[in-house]
Amino acid sequence: MKQPFFRVGIIPAGGSYTSPGDIPLVRARTLSVTARVKFHASATNNCTIYIYYSPDGQHWDTIAYTSFDLTLDAGNYVQRTVPIDVPEHGYIKIKVANNDTSYPLSDVAVWYTIQSWGREQAWGVITRDTGIEEKGG
């Protein structure tokens, strides 16, 4: 994904922002989330990226499926990419939370990449210690 999934100019002190849309998981194999923020020069706390799951796009978990932190570097940009182990089907939402109660986050951007399994079922067995996979049935 070349363009960010979403951008936010400012997340106020102690505030958060949840993605305006969701990410559909269709035969999902891998999902990577990249988040970038600029910390205020006087900031004293990090920010957290929360991932929420829904099996149908309507009923969302109230407890985050997973999360990761962007470590504080006052006055600077911090960017981090994290692979997320997700179910093959369902939906994901992303929330960015500013854990600093005195200063805002700015220039927030979030990207994702997703790799899906093919439409056909793969068959195979590993038959030797060499890891060579042979067609099975």
C-alpha cells in the first residue's frame, strides 16, 4: 500500500483516533501494520497502536486483539512496522492512542500490507529433512 490507510493531523493529549474504515481479511495469510507519528518536543509518554477484530464487520471486540507501542522520541518522528498474526477471515480496525496527557501527537499515518492465500487449496507433505515438499493428495 503506497498511500496511507489513514492520516491524522493531530491526536490531542490523552486522545485517540480509530480508522475510518476497516480492513477485510479474506484468506489472509499475513498482515503488517506500519504506524508513524511525530512526538511533541516536550512529550513524556509513548503512543499505542491497538488492533481490533470482528468476525462480521458489525460486532467488534471490546478488548484489543493485539497492540504495540511506538517508543517516545520527543520532538521526532517514530515509525514502526509489526507483523500481526490474524484469522484468515473477518475484519480489523486500527486505533492510535496518545498516552501523553499533556502534549498532542502530530502527522500521524498508518499503512498496512496484507498477503492472502490463493483460491485453491494447497496440498503437500514434507518428506525429507531437506524440507523439500512433494505433491500429496
